[in-house]
Amino acid sequence: MNIFEFVNCISGGNADETLRQLYGATGMNILKQRARFISAAENFSRAFPECADIRVFSAPGRAEIGGNHTDHQHGCVLAVAVSADTLGIVSLNGKDTIRIISSGYQDIEISIDDLDVKSSEEGTSAALVRGVVSGFVSRGAEVGGFDAYITSDIVPGGGLSSSAAFEVLIGTIIDYCFNEGSVGAEETARIGSFAENVYFGKKSGLMDQTISATGGFVHIDFADPEQPEITPVDFDFSRIGYSLCMTDTKGSHSELTGDYSAIFDDMKLVAECLDCEFLRDADEEAFYAQMPELMKKCTDRQLLRAAHFFNENRRVTLEMEALTSGDTEEFFRLVNESGDSSAMLLQNLYSDRTPYEQKLSLAIMLTKRFLDGNGAVRVHGGGFAGSVIAFVPNYLAGEYESEMERIFGANCCCVLAVRKSGACEIKLC
């Protein structure tokens, strides 16, 4: 459809049901998304006035419910796709060039004929785009040029994984526009992870990309990361009177790549000392039995992080069992226990480079005081900065939101809806 047809469809309310499924059922949410979609289309038109027909794509952020830093060691995670997303207005340009204008970011222009890793691009969005294109080419898939305007309500560094949503969005555009969707969601997730690890220069697992690509509330077992076992979890927190609340403490992840990589390196070293490539394959009892020998080869922090993995990986299964059996009290206990393990063993609540900045610890302390034994709270995502996630009784959600925003600033806290669909082309009218 062209820009005018798109704007008329949105403003006339003809796409409201689609918006409701993606972003939640409240009337205010629908009005907000109408305005957002129209603004994105207008910005696209200004950036690329020569383009006529457009297509619309979306990739959701994700909330990690259980499994903090377990995926990159082939462990298990419990996670959910959420209503915050990265949105792209796209038009094919018939060239060998991809041009992207992103709200708040530097413009991107890359040639699909130049896919070498560039050290000068490390840590940039351009690196992610080049890496995603390279991933498709290496699989024998078709690629082509397109123009895109991209906007996101996933706050960078806020813990909902903005980078993974961006990678998956670019991959979904290429898959749908040039391959009729034949590459598929799971392979697109792997391509996104490849781009982040090799081109962007950040060591990470596959959880974020998998959730963004597939959607829903799922348990993922990465024992075989090439073919992760994805099990849907049929559970709705709203039915039990609790809201899923995310608080962004306004600490950015942008300078923390080294901290994230250190967790991967620390765990991997312990695995190698146990004659394994990854901790998932290690014998936990041998880990404790060999502690005196391991202490000669590993630092204390490395051993503590390995202990976190063993406990956290087991805890994910217990959390899923608690949910499926309806034992929310046990589930909340496990979530709190997970948070304590991240703080004491994994040690990812703040960077040791900036020990005086501990906003995640502050947010967790304040949330526990507010909840007074109800619900649960823990660090969300990679840690060191960013967000905490809390399960708050519905009748307290508004008050909790106000309290967090009083302390950490306006619009820092949001109540998230579960999004059933993963990255997709949005058919509006």
C-alpha cells in the first residue's frame, strides 16, 4: 500500500484489532499506537520521498522471567515476548544498498556486496545490519536493497533487548521481502545472534533473538543451540491478580559489553577446567568435589558465577513447574531466589568499573520494601545497568509505577502485556 492508504487505514480505526493484538487491549494504548504508526509513516515519507509502496514490520522486545545468563552456557531460560517493539516502515529500492533512518540513531547505508567485518563499525547498528545480511548470504538466501524508517519504544539499555529486536527486525524484513519467509523465525534468530557476536563484538547467547523472533511465553532449552527446544507455557499473570512491571533505572548498557563478555569468559573457563566446553555439560558434583583444585586455576568470581549457573539452570525448570501447577507462591519464591543469586553469585547488579553506581540494587531494595512480601523482584536481563522486573499485585500496580517514577524519573516504569506473535510483517488493511 502507499503512504496515503496506510495513514487512512490507521486513522480510520481499520487496523485497531491488529494493534490490540500486538500492544494490549486498552483504548489509550490503541490511540498511542495509531499516532506512533502514522508518525513513523510520515517520517519515512520525508526521508524517502521517492518511495511509493510500503510494507510494515515489527519485532517485539522480551522479558526474561528465569535463567539469568544461562543461555550462553547451553542452559534453560523462561522468557516472554512483550508489547514494546521495534517498528519498521520499509520499501524495496531495487538497488544493492540498504538505507536505514532510525529515530535517535545515526543513519545507516551499507552495500550488500560489502559484507566483511569492519573493526571501525564494532558496537554500531551498521555492524548489526551488515552481519545480518552476511548471515543470510552464507545460508544461500536471497538479499536485496531496501529503504527503512525504524522507530522503537524499547528503551536502549532498558533490559528489553533493543539490539536483539533490531537484529531480528532486519532479518525478518530480508526473509519476508526476498525469501517469502522461507528462512523462518528460528534461523532468523540465529542469524541475529551471529551478527551480534561476530560483527557487533558482543558475546551473548541466543535467548533474546529467539524470543523476539518466535513470540509468546516460552521455556527454551539450549542444550543444542542450533536446534533449541522451545516449549510454550500456557500461563496468564493477569488471571492471578498480578502485573508484570518493568522499571528502567536509567543506566545504559552501551559501555558494558566488556562486563557481559566477562561473564561468558568466566563461566567458560570453569567449564574447560571441568573438561567441558560449556557448563551445561559439566558435572555439578564434580565442580564441588574439585573445588580445592579449581581454586588454583580459577578466580573466586569465576567459581561463584559457575555456581550461579548450576543453581539457576535447575531453578528455571522449577519455575515452569510452579507456573503450570498454579503454585504462584512457590514461583515468586523462586524468582526472588534467582534475584539473590544474580546479586551474590553472578554479581551483575553493577559494574566493578563504576562501584558507586548501583541503581539496580537500589531499585530492588525499594521494590522489596514496597511489596512487603507480596510478589517478587529481580534484576532483568544482562544486568550491570538497566532494569528490574517485578510481579506486583494489580491493585498496587499504579501506586508502584508512581513510586518508581518519583525516584527514577518520568516514564521509567511500565506495565507490559504479553505478545503472542513474534517478529512479523504487519498486515493492517
